[in-house]
Amino acid sequence: MTSLAFDHLVHFSSNPTSARKTMLQHGIQVIEGGKHENWGTYNTLAYFGLSYIEWLGIQDASVSIQVDDNPLIQQLVTELPLGDHPGRIALRTNNMEQLAADLKEKGLKLHGPVKGSRLTDNGELLQWSMLFIAEEHPSLPLPFFIQWGEDDAVRREKLKVHSSHPAGSLQIKDVLFAVENLDDTISSWSSLFDLQMGEAYINEEWGAKCQRLYLPHGNLLFCTPVEDGVVKNFLHSFGERPFGIQFENGSQNQSILLQGARYEITKQ
């Protein structure tokens, strides 16, 4: 299987600009991303090296509702009326063709690659391509895949300026997922994407049993409720979805509740 890394979390947001303001107050640098003219969307972004959070919002609904070739935008249009919440994740590849062949070999139907682009504030054209696994109404959307138009070293250098945060030298430790059946989900994702599993444990604060899949630039931490608490509440509101991110290397512990998600910072 082509090697994968965590790329970004897409947080469906009715107001990406407001999300930016809140995160800035907590010492997390968030920049204005830009507009995706052909999708009717816009975003704000927080970078942590090559990984990032994208608050994705609708700028022109008359364009968004007509998008038929991008499952992410279709999901955004469907789910945003339910309330702001994280929607799905993207995994990064440096060899989209090989990845597509690997996934087809596992019997998966694919959608794409879909080309994407946007102009940055300084007028630079960013380009990328995205690949989706075709699914009929999944309870937990599988990741989509992204390959950037520049290699990692070039991007890392360009993104350095956006990756320094007053809240600390933050790195993404875990991307958090609320799921109904921990064993099924983790074994399915582990075999689909060839990821190594950690040991299951109980997170008493969240009232959940959790288990990791290891991935460069951000592990995936799946949690299923064992009692009332954060995970059970999130599942009740939004179903099986990512519900936030845990960062390490903060200058102090913080828990930020923002637009239906948890962003937790732990001290070094």
C-alpha cells in the first residue's frame, strides 16, 4: 500500500471567520484561506507543519448545491444545516496513481481524481487533486485522499510562517473520532489503509473506550461511549464523525470547544 500521512481535518462551519477569531484568542494562528470559486466555498486554515485544520464554509449556496463531482462539497451542503461540526479527514499521498491501483485491488470503487485549486491572498495559485472512495450513505465517511502540486519539502518551507503559534510549538497528536463500534471500525480502517493499531484503553473523562491507528503527522483515535459523556453526546448530535483534535507541546493545557468540536492542547 502506498504510504499515507494525515493531511487535514475538514470542519464544516457556518462561519469560518468567527472560528478563526476564537482560535486566535487561544493562541492558535489561523489564516484566511481563500475561495473555491467553482464550489461556492471558502475557508480559514490552521497549520501545524504539513497538517492542518480547515474550517470550510459556504459562500455562494447557489453554486454549492449544484456541485456534482465533489463528494466533500456535497457532504458539506447536506450536513451544515444540522449544525457546525467536523465532517471528515483527508490523508496525503505522494503517488495518487499507485494509491488508486492499491485501493481498486482491495475491491473499492473510486471517484476522481478531482482537481482543486484556489488563489491565496498573495495571488499564488495552489493546486491539488483529490480521490474519494465511492460509498453509499456510510455512517462514518471514509477519508478522502489528496496529492499536492508541490512536494512536501517545498510546502513545509512555505508553511513555516503559518505554523508558529503563541500557544506553543503545537503538533497534532490525535485526530478524534466518535464511533458506535470500536472493534469493527478500527479493524476495517486498519486493513483498508495498512495502519498499525495501538492498545484499547478507557478515557474516563470522555466516558469512552478509545484505540489508536498510527499515522505520520497525526494519529487517528477512535472512541466509543461506555457511559454518558462527550462521545455519546457527539454521536447523538452528529452520528459517527471526527469530533476534534488533541495537540501536544502546548505552553499550557487548554480545552477549546468550538463550533461542535473539541480542540485540546496538552502541555509538553
